[in-house]
Amino acid sequence: MKRLSIFSVLLLLLLKAYSQEGRKVIPFNEGWLFRKGAPVNDKSIPDTGWGAVNIPHTWNNKDMQEGKNFYAGEAGYRKTFRVDENLKGKRLFLRFEGVGSVAGLYVNNRFIGEHKGAYAAFCFEITHVVQYGADNTLLLKADNTPRPDIIPVNNFLFGVFGGMYRPVSLIITNDINITTTDYASPGIYISQDDVSEKEATVTVMAKIENKRAHHTDASIQTVIKDRGGKRVAVSVKKVSLSPQGINIIRAQLAVDNPHLWNGLKDPYLYSLTTSVIVDGQETDAVTQPLGLRHFEVVAGRGCFLNGKAYTMHGVTRHQEWQDYGSALSNAQHKADLDLIREMGATTIRFAHYQQAAYMYAQCDSTGLLAWAEIPFVNNSTGKEGDNARQQLTELIRQNYNHPSIYVWGVHNEVYSKTADEHVAVLTRQLNDIAKTEDPGRYSVSVSGYGEMNRPANLAADIQGMNRYFGWYEGRIGDIQQWVESLEKNYPDYKLMLTEYGADGNIDQHTDSLITDFDPVSGQFFPETYQTATHVKQWAVIEQHPYITASYLWNTFEFAVPMWNRGGVNARNLKGLITYDRKQKKDAFFWYKANWNPAPMIYIAERRNNMRTRAAVKVEVFSNMQQVTLSVNGSKPVTGHNGANAKDIIFENVVLKSGANILKATGVHNGKVLTDTVTWHLQPVK
């Protein structure tokens, strides 16, 4: 309680300092109490079991990663804070970036509102229920029980972590302000048209509220600044702001000779600020990133950024870490992005839900193209339509201004038997929302089947297909026949390969490729097979621009509490990096050799270091020009290309009994790199 009192004093001082200024956003993450189970409302019952926590926080950081017996249900977060008398006349809002998965907000025992869905932000006004100059009590009820009316409707493909797992902010504005409660969006929406190296047209729509008693004259100023802070375009519009409803103000600006946002090569960002000026004073302002670019998907040819071919080296990512669940810091989010960039990826599919705002902002500033989607995934109940429409609207409005986002995803692996049934109809409705809210971006839906003309397909601009050849169906090499058939029969359709891969346990290996697996209930998922899947399938993918973008599944292992497969309970092992982020699997380095131009060399199967046969095959991944292999200091030998030129095979390498040191050497423009592993030969007697 002493800790909470100190926080209340600090918050009071902050609120006093800000009481005479414009908009302020104050972190509201410290000094919370948490209690698992339904908060007690009956005063005759002891209200015990509360403990101090800071936000972000989830109550499933351990149990959801261990198996089916995790807690999914109600919990409460409570906080006491003071609001200074000087803030009377201001507007106060609480903005939650993510609560899993139903949240109910109470201030001073009064119900403020409810939000359904674990992944989008939400914002409630508390101006009229706080007590000025006194203590205020805030209660946030959270519940992550699966419900048929809230997507995702189950925990089968991934767990929905309970809690306030993303940051919370207190927003203070004046009585004339850019809205904060339009689906928790920034309140301004930036569109761009006719973007070229010569010029770009920028259109801004601002939603402004006037809580004064009468119409108020104001100037709405929009300023675009370059990276150095120099103004490059300005618009000022004089308006009379109505106290009734909301004021929609539009402005159009021209940028001559724009510096284009050009992906990883040059992710140049302008800033755009819309200000509300009354009687010469700025009452509110919102600043957003502006990346001027033109992105196009061309059927049969690939993707183009600013008119030039842009290779889509794609990965996917779930927002969770071992022992942390989804309650991640920005440092952890950044660590994931750093690993993705090391691999050489150019685009990320943030699956299967809206992820932290920090991630989209980092994609803006680093140049990674982003796919954003809602969790209409795996199963449908027929009752989730309203919530799916809500979550898609939230996703688009909250992230509308991110230049890195090029597509909105409306569903993943949900199906109908006919085009007239629920999933197909709802998908068309979702696509209509996406195209109405944001006609300047693509929409995409994803099927787990390989046929183009299925009842729930073709409702969006792009058709995605998840194909697990060699794992859930057929053989690894069947991907070749699949893509060639689509090229022949649907040459003018936009297609993306949106998931592919195989599970791989880093503690399981084979000396030769075996294919007898049970991917649903089996307990033996050798890393050897995962590596072979990615090696062979990427070599096919890169030869077919008909696959306009491909996304491997997944960058990181993640929890699946309903599964027990591959020798690790409650884990999807398809990630190329382990759940704790400590080990990169062989397939990670395969993509690094293919995607990242920085010179590298890597000997595969390094964890398969106990051998029983003297004659072995050695596989090396490298993007260098001359690659050789020596064993125990012998004369280096050259190998031959395997699946492609980055896959170098050395046949019939002979090991001696005991320890063997294998050294691969690569040369590129005079630069020499080596990689060394030790394999032990223990012949079977």
C-alpha cells in the first residue's frame, strides 16, 4: 500500500504540472493490484488475494505454456489515483492497448464500458466520473474464457493470454480535441495518391470534438515535415466547430519531389501533425508517421514498391515468449525484429491478430512490409460476426497511418461448404469493410487448401494459401506440382503462399531423411526433416514469381496449450528459433544464406553430433563464392550445389572413430569466413 501511495503522489504531481497545457499522454502502468478470480462485489465478503503488479501483465505466462490445465476465466486489476482540482475543464481518457480478452472498466464503482477482443486497443472517457481533489478507484475486470461470439473462438491453434498484457495510458486533453474514442484510433487518417518521384498528394481527415457550449471558431493546421524538421507542406483551414456530434475536417497537401519510403533500402519517414488552434493557442495536436510510397501486387509477376520489383522474403510471428507469454516489453519486441532482420526477411505476416503498436511503428522506421490481420481463424461458430466486424474496424482505424502495412487480413482457415453460408458471407462483409475503410490497401483471405475456387475463397483482393506439403499432406516436393497447376489454370489471380514448413525438435535428429511421421499426435519431429522441408521448398518458391509473396511458418516456436506433439508438450515446433530465443535452428541459417546479402557460412546438422556411420553427407549453407570443407585438418575439398547455389553438398565424407573436426571455409571478394563443428563417430558394434 505504501508503494501505491507513492505512485498516487507522483501521479498527482504530474497531473498538476500538466493541468494548464495541451494534450498529455501519461503512462499508467505502475501501482496496480491484481487478483485472479472474479472481483468481490459483496462488501460482507473479505476482498483478499490482491497482489502488486506492473503492466504489462498476464496470468498465463506459465500455465498456458505447460498444457491444457491453464486458467481461463475472470480476474481483476485495481488502482487508486488522485486527480487534481486544476484538471476540471479538461477531458480525461484511459487507453488500454490490449486486454485478454473481455474487459470491463469501472471507475469509483460505476460501470464505464466493456471491450470484447484481446488484441485491439480501446479507449474510454472518465472525465465525468472521477472525483477532483480526491482518491479515485479504478477496477478493470478481465476474462479470457473462450466465447462463441468473440474471435478467436478457441485456444486450439494458439492461446489467448489473459490480462492487461499491453501498456495503459491516461490521456488528458482540452475541451476541444482530436477524438481519442473513434475505435481508439489516432483521430486523424492519412491517405496518399498519385505517389511518384515527382510529386505526391496527401489527404488528411481529422475528427474533432468541441465540448464547449457553443460553436467555436478554430484553425485546423496540418504540417508535413521532413526528417530534419523542415516544413515541406502546410495547410490551414478556418472552421466553425460544432458542439453537436463530431466535426470532420479534411485537408489536402502536395509534396513536390518527395523522398519516397523504399522499404529496407531507405525507410524514409516524414512526420505529419494536425493541430487545432483556438484564439491563437494550440488546444490539441496529433503527430503521425508519413511514408510516401506506392505498393502494387501484380498477378504472376510479384510485388512492386514505387514501381520497382520488391522481393517478398516473408516470415510470420506470434507475440509471445517463454515464461512471459504475451506480456512483452518493447525491448523484447525489438529483439524479435532484430532476429527477423538478421535472417534477411523483407516482410512480416503478424499472425493471427493485431499486434503491439510498437511493432508496426518499428516496421515503419526499419522498412519491413507488414501484413496485419484479425483472429477470424481455425473455427467458426456462426455467432462471431459482430465481433469480427468490430475487430477489423479497430485494426484498420488504429493502424491506418502506418506506411509499412500493405494488406489487411480478414480470415485464416475458416470454411463454408457453399458460397451462401456463414463464413463465405461474413468474409465478403469483412472485405467490404476493409475496402470501404481503406480503399488504398489490399485485402487478403487465407485457405488451408490448395484449390483456388473454394466457397470461402476469392472474396478479397489476394488469395492466400497455407500449404504444408510433406507434413500434413503429400510429400515435400509436391509444392512444385501445386504451383505449376495454379500458374496454368489461374494465371491472372493474385496468390500468396501464406504458411509453409514443418515442426522441428532441436533435440531430435536422423542421419538420413525419413518421412514416416504423425504430425498430429506423433512425438518424433526431427530437426533434420524441418531443415530439408525448408531447403527444398524455398528452392521451388524462388523460381515462381506467380507466388507473389511467401511467408514461412513460423519465425519462433510458440505455445499451443491443447497440443502434445513432437516430444514437447503444448508447443508448436515449426519456429526456426526456439521459444526462449536462445537457439537458432538450421533452417534459420538456410534463409539467412538465401536472403541476407552479408557473407555467411554455416554447417548444418551441428546438433546431430553423435554419428554411427563413418561415411556421411555434409551440408553447408553459404552465400559465398568459393566453399570448401576439410575434416580433421585434411586438404579442403569442394562440393556440389544441392537445392540451389546456397546449398552446398559434400558427399561421402569419411569420419574416424571418436571426435572429428569439420571446417567449412568460404571466400567472397577476398573475405574469408569459416565455420567449425565437431562430430563424434561411435560405430554400432
